[in-house]
Amino acid sequence: KLAGCTLFITGASRGIGKAIALKAAKDGANIVIAAKTAEPHPTLPGTIYTAAAEIEAAGGKALPCVVNVREEQQIINAVEKAVKTFGGIDILVNNASAISLTGTLETETKKVNLMMDVNVRGTYLTSKTCLPHLRKSRNPHILNLSPPMNMNPMWFKNHCAYTISKYGMSMCVLGMAEEFRGEVAVNALWPKTAIHTAALDMLGGSGIEKQCRKTDILADAAYCILTKPKSFTGNFVIDEVLLREEGVKDFDVYAIAPGHPLIPDFFLDEKKLSGSQHEGPGGAKVNGASAPVKPLSPVAETFRVIQGAMSEEYVRATQGVFQFELSGDDGGTWYIDLKTKGGSAGVGKPPVTADVVMSMSSADFVKMFTGKLKPTMAFMSGKLRIKGNMTLAIKLEKMLTQLNSKL
């Protein structure tokens, strides 16, 4: 269906962008790889040239172009080169994205600039530069990898700048779909669950991939949108919802670990996600309240067990001090010190300055320490706020897995 079509994909050297490129390449499409990585990156796999080789091997034609979407001239040069090489542009996929899941006071100005430049301005300028060529195509499409604009404040409070930048991409869909209705289709695509990419590994630490789906699900959903007529426009598509409508029944093929619970992606309220396997907010008061014989509250009991499980090995492996600001029953300040020799845990502020401060409800805290709520899940669904050293927060997740047997 996409044979002979030219796709201009930003950030296509790896991850979701590359997966969409490979899916189109199987049809014999021409792919312009507009991405930054020309030299191998120290930690991230793939360059525009290795991606080009994979695209050619899959049956497509590839044109690798060094493009940092923050640089307007680089976008213009790549678009001109694409038109010269392939005779036009039929599809633009705005996939390049920058992320920093930090609160307002923790987000450096350069990070704010990066997210606004790449996500909003980069998407806007690449669209603007491609549009004159797209308008000449038979069935032109712009597809932005951005979410439905959910105005629940929960999605703003923990990472305001990132949310603004992603919703900026979605506003481009809203505006341009209307502006170019009848000429160019403009849609957004967003995953229902976390997707396993190198970027996510950096954010979520090792072990997170079991709770993710492969990039293939987005590639299949994107293919589905891009092969629809241009009258299909102005839609904010969720990958699984679309594929179910298209008759896909087996979603285990997309799971990294079939049967494992999946992390819902940002900006999607659990209540609105049919078939989501996570407890709703109503499930929060399940723990500990049913045993009146216990003199200790669930939170105090949890800290008692943690204190009992302390070992030099935990302290050596972790080297961090955690402070918990808990709201609700039995709230207040609690701490776990895994830095000072022997380690300690209990009520009040830690004996030394905390490396990480975690804020959440006491009910969710108990769930987290009894294995009913994964810290990653709590963080991504807005139930847990983390300030300070993210790497240490991930180390705590590892410790929790070992502790759960005792709690």
C-alpha cells in the first residue's frame, strides 16, 4: 500500500521512529531518516546509517539525513534533498521528542528549552516545511506521536514543562487538521501502555521492559492510519483502540513479557482505559485495616519490618537516604537511611539530608511496599512524586522486590 510513497520521519534512527520506518519499508516505501545521530552514541543504539541499512534490507529505499529539529536550516536542507531524491513527500511522521519528568523547580532552563524546541517548535517547523510538498501528494498525511489533550491537572503537576511540550504537538494536530482539511490528513498517535525503547530504559531502569510493549504495536497502528484516505483527519488515536477496531484480537504478540501487567502510558486516565488491569482509586484502602488486634498502623508496621530487614548488604548496594512525605491516615514524614552504617528507618526526618524525597498517600505507600503497586507504575500514574536522585529511586525498586517476601 505504501510502495513508492516517501515518508519523512524525524527521530527515525531508533525506537518508535525506526519501527514505523521498517513497517513502511516492507511495502517498498522511500524513507527519509531525519535524525541527529550520525556517529554512534555512547549509550543509545543505532545511527541514521545503521537504520538506513535495516530499511534497505527490509525492502525500502533510505535517505539518511543529519537533522536536529532545533535547527530550521537542517530541516529545510533535508526536505529539499528528499524532494530531489524521491520527487516529493507523501507522509511526515513527527516522532522526535525530548523528555524530562521533573517538577517546575527541578527543571533546568536548558531542559525546558530542549523540550519546547524539539517537541513543539520542531514539530511545527517540520510540518510547515513539508506542507507545500505534502499538498501535491495524492494521499498526504502528517502523523504526530503525541497524546490526547487530557486536562486533568494530575498530568501537569509532576512534569509541567514536558506536558506543555507534548500538548503543543497535539495542538499542531488540532490546528493543522482543520487548516488543511480536504488537502492533508493530520492525526496524532499515542500508545495505551509504556513502549520499550532505549529512552525508556534510561528513564525506568532495568527490569521495566517486562511491563512494556514492543514498538511494533505503534508501527502497526501508524501503518493503519497512514494507509487511510486523507479524509481521516483530526483524530487522537490510541494504538490498541484502533487495532481492536481493525480486528486485532491477540495483543500478547506485542508484549515483551506476555501475561505481565503493563504500565499505562502518560496522559491516559485509568478509568477511561477499558480492560486496564490496574486497581482503580477505590482499591486504595484494602490493606491492613481489617486486623484490629495490630497495635501498629499499616505504615508503622511497614517501617517496623523494613527496620528489621536492614542489612549491611542493602546499605552497601544502595548508598542512599529516602524521605517519604505521606498524606492521609498515618501521614507525615518517614525515612529509610541506606547510607549510614547499619541503616535505619522510622518516623520523622532522616538523620542526614535525604537524597530522594517521595510524596504519596499512606495507602499507596503500603501498597508499594507490599508489592501491590510498582513504584514505576505509581510514578507514571501520578500517585508518586519523586524529587532528587532518580537513579536512587530506581534502586529502591530493586530493594522492594527483595523486601516484598518479608512484608
